[in-house]
Amino acid sequence: MALERVRLTIKPGEFVSLLGPSGCGKSTLLKLFAGLEAPSAGHLRWWGSPALPTATDAAGRTLAMVFQEATLMPWARVADNVRLPLDLARMPRTEAGERVQRALALVGLGRFGTVYPRELSGGMQMRVSIARALATNPDLLLMDEPFGALDEFTRNKLDADLRALWAERGLTVVFVTHSIYEAVYLSSRVVVMAARPGRVIADVTIEGPETRDEAFRVSPAFMQYCAQLSALLTQANTGIDPDAHPR
């Protein structure tokens, strides 16, 4: 997916959503952040350095990624799935076990470490995937439409839990979505993208309350932000200004 002159800075502690239609390069941009793809032009910097951070860096900074699907090992128990990146990093067994338990507790699955993924609902499987990422204590959490395949009720619940985790842990999150409502609810900033070529057309700060609940979803401020983002997307992808009146 081609991206055109994307210039974007993510500050520590921000929750930034990449919002746009299918094919605008949201996931491509996230893969660039994760080091899964290399740019054909321009450059990336992580915490001021051109080198992708790893667990062995002197600064100790790390990033983790949650994909659109849970990507769990079906033959392994939940705790073993969460411990996988820690085992790959050769973390001592005791420390890894403590991290796994903390991560599962954070996502509300503290009692499910011994079950297999097939015994869990889709929403619970995504919680395991998030726990696996949190177990690495990431400085940057990248999420590629992790709740897109879930029903609206489950999605709203996981959005609320994720927002609470972000606030509690002081995480820096970059979250890909095509849902305007999800972007406004979760984010401190929404980066709006358009397609052909993939590009950033707006960067909107969401000045909602720090603690967000169901009341925020029906507040005038929430509706106003949704209308603003919808207008930006409509104009960028159709060339039509939704506020313009025919003569």
C-alpha cells in the first residue's frame, strides 16, 4: 500500500487512533512502526533513534503488537500463550510466570490461565492476545483493528477496558480502526487518513474526560467529534464538502 509523505509524531502517553477507510494504508503505517516493513523513502525514528527498539537495548524500550485476530496457539494453554514472548526472550521462569499472572489479571482473565483458547469466546481470546502484549511491559503498544470482528456489545466493553488499561499503565498506544465512534471514545488524538494514495488529511485532538464511560458515548461533545471526523472522511474520499449547500 502506497503512502504519500506521511509526517507523524507520537508522544509518550498518547492514545492515537489511525482512522480511515479500507485501503488507505492504516495497517501499512502500523507495520512500519513495528518494523515489519521498511519504508521505500523517508525514515522512521523510535525515541529519537533510527534503530528499532528491542528488549536488549540499553534504554530497555520495547514495543508490542496486537493483530486483527488473536493469533493464539490452539494447542497451548492460555498462560503458555501469554508467556511465549517472555520464553523467546529467555526470561527466568519465575519472573515470566509473575508477569503472565499480572497481565491476565489486568485483562480480567486471572482464573483462565489453565484453559485452552478453544474454550474461550472471541472477545476473551482477544483479551489473551492483549495480555500477551502487556506481559512484555511495552513502551509502545500497536493495535491493528483488534476488535473489528466482534459484536458491538463485546467491542464496546473491550474498548472501555482498553481505555482504562491505557490510563492505569500510562501506555503509549497506536490503534488502527475504521470506526469513527471507536476512535473518538478511545483516543487522545485521531489521525484521519484517506486513500489513493494513502495520506494523512487531519490530526484531531479529542478533549474528552480522562475517564470515559457510557455517558460520554451519548454526550454532545462525543457526537460533535463524530460529526467532524465523518465530514473530514466524506470530503477526502468523495471530494464533496458535506457542509456545502447547492446553489
